[in-house]
Amino acid sequence: MECNQQLTRKFKRGRIVKLILLIAVVSYIVLHLLSNRSFPNTVQHIKTVHENGSTGQVVSSTSESINIAIVSCDHSGNSGSATLASVMIKSVLISAERFHASSVHFFIFLEEAGTQKFIENNVKEYGYSNGNKSVGARLHFHSVFDVVPKEHHRNFVISPAGPRCTFIRLFLSSYLLNVDQILYLDTDTIVTGDISKVWSHFKEMNAQQLIGIAPNSQPGPDFDNIHKTNFGGYPHVPPKGVNAGVVLMNLRKMRTIDWNQKILRAYNNYSTVYNAVNDQLLLNIYLHYETGSRFLNLMPCKYNYMHVYCDHGQLCESVEEDAVGIHIVHGSGGQFFNKEKGLYPVHQVFKKVNISSQHILKELRMSLQQNFVDGANKPECYKHLNRLFSKSFS
């Protein structure tokens, strides 16, 4: 009897070992397939413009063109990020028309090929497929897996914890070889002001500065908890770190200093010291150490306006000083997904507005004012945003 029990235990242990080995093999195969997914880099003409014949790293058109990079990490049939990206693109096009930008190029990096059609169809609904707009708009689609070398996919594109696609924003200089300057925007951003003015901030950079980023929050006791949540004990750009949701990048300058290798070295040096390093933390760490701060131009908060600037009173001075006010709203922290959040109505208004309306500015102003009516049980932001958006769309 004892012999039979021992054999039974050995048999069970053997089955468990085999099951563990099978799970490990299947996990390896899945990760391998994920890291090898790609789809053709294509150029979709939303309005007829000069064809350069390229299907890879597309040549940026003229010096008047605004180049925007977007990363959408939707996978497994989800479209949350692609929906955000489509609304953000709409807001850029509204601003470009309003402030007379001649051309906008969107470099859109996707995890799943199917997301391309979703975004294309949304942009075509905005009326940019029939050449009747004054802004020349082009969409350039790329796979996130083509940007980062395959040996780094596990660290910068996929991980056991899930997608890390936005890491690729740090490696655009070695991929978009024919693009000199680009504005990276998180999908949860909305352009409410002048996209041309944001783009012109490149002229504010000195000879060494190659990256423009706004603060993550402002100095002061009200921001201490926010700061601890975002950075804790991590090194960061003083005093409160920078937020990577809106980033101006001079890719030409980055190539001259071998930016990619500096970022990789920073990751190798600090990822083992500081756990769970994401791309925003990595950027802060690099700009804190490695003499990286000399490369940084600290942009005003009006170019990356987050809920933290109005939750405790209006604490972004640059929006008060600017004639247009807020230029880019950033729905960080899930603001655009939660009806209880202060910035939720901004995304909803831009999602619903008809871009072809002859009275679009009036409609945006009235809708935003109606949504940001100050009152009991309303977020603190409302009384400030009602006034600021009245200025933005006057």
C-alpha cells in the first residue's frame, strides 16, 4: 500500500512538473509571437499632397508642417486608446484650421494592425477624405514593434505585466530618420488652443536643448501627495518632475548625441535600482542624472494642462497670461473615462462636436460652458474651466 502511495505521489508530481513546463513553453511562444508582430508601414492620404514614394520612414514635408507622434496600445479587440486618439486628432485638426496651419502629419504607432482602419474611418468622417479642407493632413501608420530593436521588445514594448508601448516615444529619433522635429501627444490629450503656437516653442530652445516638457505639478504643499504618488523616491527633474504626455523632440539633435544609447544606458543603470521604471520615470531619471538637464527646455503648463492645476485653485499662471488660455488639456489619471472627474466633459464635447459645422467655435464654447457650470457637489475645477474655455473659444 505504501509503495502504491509513493508511486501515486511521484505520478502527481510528474504531472505538475509537465504542466509547469507546458505553461512555460506556451508563455514563451506567445511572447515570441507578440514580439514578432508587425504590419506594413503605410501612408494614408487623407488629403492629396505630394507623394514621396516612401513606405517606411516618411519624409517630413516642409518646414511649415507640424509633425505629431501618437502611440495607441490597444490590443485584443479593444479600442479605448484608438477612440481617444481619434478625438485627439479631431482636436488638432480643428486647431490647425482655426489658426491657419498649412499641414499636419500624424505619425501613428500601433500595437494591432486592425486599429489602423478604425482610426482611418474616424478621420474620414471628419471630412478629410475629399480635399475640401484648408489643412493638408496625412496619416502615417507604423508598428510599435518596428521602432525598438527586437532584443529590447521585452523591456520596452511588451512585458509579463502587459503592454508598455509608450516607451517607444523615447526611440523615435533612430526610427524617423527623415523627420527633424516632432510633437509627441498622449492619446488622452485634447488641443483646445493653438497647435501652431505649441509647435513654435521649438524656437524657444537654445543650441543644446533638444526636448521640451512641462512640469508634472507645481511647487507647494497641495502637490506633495501627487508628487509622492508619481515619483516617490525616484530621481526626477526638480522641483516636482516633468510629465511626458506632451513632449517636443528635436530628433535631429537627438541623433547627434546618440540619444537612444543614452536612454538604454540609463535604463540598464537604474532599472535594477528603482523597481517598475516606466518611460516617464526613465525620462525623469535620465534628465536628473547624466547631465541630461542641459538638454531640457521646461515648457509652461498651458501646453500640458492637467487636473492638478485646478483641483486646489487655479495654479497655472501661464494660462492666465496667455490670450488663448489653455492650449492642450491632458486627461491624465483616467480623467476622460470617469464622469466624476473634472476634465471628463472636455473629451465628451470634442467627441460629439461636428467638425464641419460653420459655427464650431461657438458650439464648443457653449457646450464647454454648459458642462462646466459651477455649483454644489461640482469639482473645484469647474469654476476655473468655465472661465478659461470662454477665453479659449471667444
